[in-house]
Amino acid sequence: MSRLSQAFQNGKAFIGFVTGGDPSLEASAEFIVEMARAGADVVEIGLPFSDPIAEGPVIQQANLRALAAGTTPDKLFELVTDVRRRGVTVPLVFLSYVNPLFRYGYDAFLRRCRETGVDGLILPDLPFEEQDEVRGPAEAHGVDLITLIAPTSEDRVRRVAARAAGFVYIVSSMGVTGMRREIETDLAGLIGLVRSVTDTPAAVGFGIHTPAQATAIARLADGVIVGSAIVALIETHGPAAGPHIYEYVRTMKQAALNAG
Amino acid sequence: MTAGRFGEFGGRYIPEILMNEVIRLEEAYGRCRADEAFTGRLDRLLAEYAGRPSLLYYAEKMTRDLGGAKVYLKREDLNHTGSHKINNVLGQALLARWMGKTRIIAETGAGQHGVAAATAAALLGLDCEIFMGREDMDRQALNVYRMELLGAKVRAVTTGTMTLKDAVNEAMRAWASRVHDTHYVLGSVMGPHPFPTMVRDFQSVIGREARRQVLAAEGRLPAAVVACVGGGSNAIGIFHAFLPDASVRLIGCEAAGRGLETGAHAATVARGAVGVFHGMKSYFCQDEHGQIAPVYSISAGLDYPGIGPEHAHLHDVGRADYVPVDDERAVSAFEYLAKTEGIICAIESAHAVAHALTLAPSLSREQSVIVCLSGRGDKDVAAIARYRGVRVHE
């Protein structure tokens, strides 16, 4: 079992997201430290892309802020090295789009992931059918290539989930990332289907932002993923968002644990 | 290699949420193209509604003036809605109906594809929403109103550079939030499979006609076929019938904007690099870190940082050549064609005309060249006046 899958052993997992370099690398490092300290079991770090087509407005803006601050893949590897040095031991996952990795070179990128301590990779624009070009180098360097399952996956779920590594990222809703009042997908059915083909933990993301949602989702899934709500704190508080993120993550982790 | 590849290019790099939808689209399209009821209906619409076949016009005065190969103009500008875009939207809107969709969405840059999509939606009784960059809406205000007249809703895109690339991003996001009743009518030979193949098939009527027409007129194949390339749908459309004719040079003209050295251009083949974006592997204007570059052209229709994957392949194997044409040469060609032949073509098409102005004199009088006039230029008159510093009161 990979380090990433093991992170789901301590009760229901909370997975938090920040865009690396938003508003600066130093601030991102502090936010990641705060999330880990507040009980996050996994931290996702967004490698910014100019055109993030799976993201809603909140994370789109974070991508632009991070790029304006001069964030590059190599700077994010430095960020990872920095937070590891500062004692963050929870698994770290990069979320990006195919092009920055393609440009860097898949093998070189995944080698740097292993060297600096990145455990997994999420690429929303790399569906199952196109994964082979990345899966080879990911497996060679021991980085989990995380599979996404959507409400529209239907007949694809069995095939796609069977190759899952790290955790299965279940997209809760149609559309893009962003906070939602209600989640209408039949998550119990979707998660049941996933569990029928794999023992890999299943976490749900897209739209989750309240503690009540976290508890409800954690009753069904092994973990909850929260992005836009954390990024919105950064949008509001800028470099001073650290304490707000700590409080929020602590509350959300507790809410997930409340699901039992 | 995975589905929908042209050499290494193409593929299907899109979120999981859209995968089943594009697979269903691929299957539906496969059934429709083999269904005589569908193809018959499309052929009738192309003939009776769009006005096909379009003329292959011998530009005699231009030929005499240039003193070389005979110049023929494939008059896609004479189609209903004024450009080649209608060929594709009629096909896709019919397909959307056939799939049981009640709504189409589309991106647009200059507004040609948006107007065509709104037209097809009106004709076939589909709801229609067009995504257009705020920047382009300001540049093409008349086309915005035109789409609204046709019953479409125009959604202003205020993200990123607020131009065509961002309109595609936003249309994809909108599609991902509503696939059950909505078909995304992509406007060019780009995006995830099956779009590059399907749009090429719908546009290849241009080349089938042109090849037949030039053989009837000249009794021999042309020396070259020239077309402008943004995503590249009119170019693929006219190239495709000539692909097996090795003697016919295929030349795509991309927008060099203010000049390749200025960085303010959209010359994807000349200055781009291989990448993965908007659902496909192809050439893209991008920086060293893989961030998609802001691009520029006087022509909103060529103002796109990528190129269709089949073009990328034709470039790599050397079957087609891609040449940069800057704003100044395009505007001069726009003016030249107006004065010489009495034809005001789209500024996009003027990029192809500009290349023909240097190509034709280098060939013999026995040879011929076909230039694809992908659209008419009414929409560009105000922008050309501005470019020349002329004040026009509307």
C-alpha cells in the first residue's frame, strides 16, 4: 500500500488544496504547514496553469495570481523541499494540467516528484484512455497517478477504477470546481461501484465547503477533498490566511471524523 | 496510439466528466455518416439553404496583374452567413438533433462561427448559447447583435485574455456542467476526438467541389492550394480532397500579427511547440513552462494559440507548408482584392490572398493556384479603417 493510501487509515480523511505560489511561495509553504498541523491527512498543491478548464472562478483566479508571482514547476519542487524540511510528513499531491508536465518532460517531472517527496499526481485533463504516456514514468518513480471518476462515468467506472492508485478522486457534481449548496449526485451508488472493483480509498471533491457536507460525504466515502473554500480564504486574507486556514481545516477534519 | 490520432497528434485530453459524452458523439457521428437519411438531409441543406456548391471563380484581372499562374478563388464568402463555418454547423446541428439534444453551445472569436451556429439553431429549432470573449464582443459588437437577432444568447467571457482561447475554455466548462441536453458545436478542426475528424469531414465539401471545378476549368490539377489557418477548418476543408495529389502544394497561412520577432502573433507552427491543450496534442504558442501564450492577430478568427492536430501532422510529414503572414501584408491583400476584383474578403482569408500575391508570379502561366476565400469582409471594414487611421462614422 502506498503512503498515499495509508493516509486513509486514521479515520475519515481530510484532503486540503492550495494553489502553489498563491499569493507567494513563502505563503503557500506556511498554508501547507498549517493544514498539516490542523489535521489534514493529504495536501494537494496546484501547479498553476494558464487555462485550467476544470476549475471554477475561485481556483482560476488563484492560478492567475500564482503565475503572476512567477511560479514555475521548479519553484514548486523547492516549495515541497521546504515544507518537508519544516516537518510536514503527510502525503503531498500535485494537481496540474497535462501541458506543463509535457513541457517539463513526464519522466524528469516525476523523478523530481520522487526526489522532493511528492506522493501523487492529479491531471484533470488526462482521462483513462490517455494515461499510458504518464503512467509508465509515474510507476517507475513510485508516484501514484490518481484516477478521477465523474457522475457521468457510468459504464466506465469499473474499468477506470480498477487501475486506481493512491486514492480514487470522485467528482461530486457536474461542471467545475467551486462551492455548492447541494450535491445531487447519487454518491452512494457511485462509491459502491468503485468499491466493488478496488480497495483503493475513495475521496469525494468538488463543491464541498461546509462541515455538515463534510460529515455527510464522509459517511459515504473514505475522505473529503476541499479546494475552493480554502482558496477563497486566501483570496480574502492574502498572505495572512494561515490562521484562518488552520481553523477551517481543523473544523472540517473534525466534521469528517464525526461521520465515524 | 489512442483514438483520433494524426501521427502523434490529436487524442482526447479532456476531463473524465466529458468522456462518455464525446464517446457517444463519436458513435452517433459514425452512424449518421453512414445513414442516407442524415447525409441526404445535410446535402439538401447545403444546397438549398447554404447555397452550395460555392463558385470557383477565375480571378482574371488579378492573374493578368500578377503575371504568373492563373488564380482561382474558392468563394466560401458567398455561402449563407458569409463564411465556410456554415458547412460545419449544419452538420453538427443536425447531429445534435439526431442525438436528441435540444440545445447547442459554441465559442466564437470574430463572430463568424457564432453567427453560423445561431443560424443553424434558429433553422433547426435548438436553443443556442454563444461564448465570446469580452474583448472580442467590443471589437465585433455588430455580430453580437446579429447572434441575438437570430435568437441566441451571447455570454461574455471575462476570464484570461478574454478572447477566442478563453471562449473555448468557458464553453468546455459549460458543457461539463450540462451534457444531458447540450451539444458543443466546436467551430474548428480542433479539440478532442472526434471533433478534428468530424469537422474536417463536414468541411471537406470545399475541396471536393474545388477539385472537380478546377479539373473542369483547367483539365489539370492546380500547382498549389492556399488557405488561412487559425484552428484550420477551411484549410483542412479545401486541402483534404487534394491530399493524394502529390503534385499539388498545400499551403496554410498563419497569422504573424505585428511580426514574428515582436512576440505579438498567432504563428503556431512557426513559433509554437508541441503540447497538450484544448483536448488535443498539437502545436501551441506557449512559454518555456508550458503556459499557453497570449496571442495576437488583427484577425480575431486567427487569434488562437493552437492549430488542429491534422495540420500539425501534415506539417511534420511535409505534406503541407505553413507560412506566416503579418497584419500589414494581410491588410494590403485585403485592399488589393477589393480594388482588383471587387471582392471584400474576410481579413482571415486575406492572409491566404497575401501569400498568393507572391506565389502566383513565381509560377508559369500554364499553372493555376486556388485560394480559399473562407469568408466575406463586411465584419472587418471598420477594423481595417482603424488600422489605416481612417475615421468612419457609423
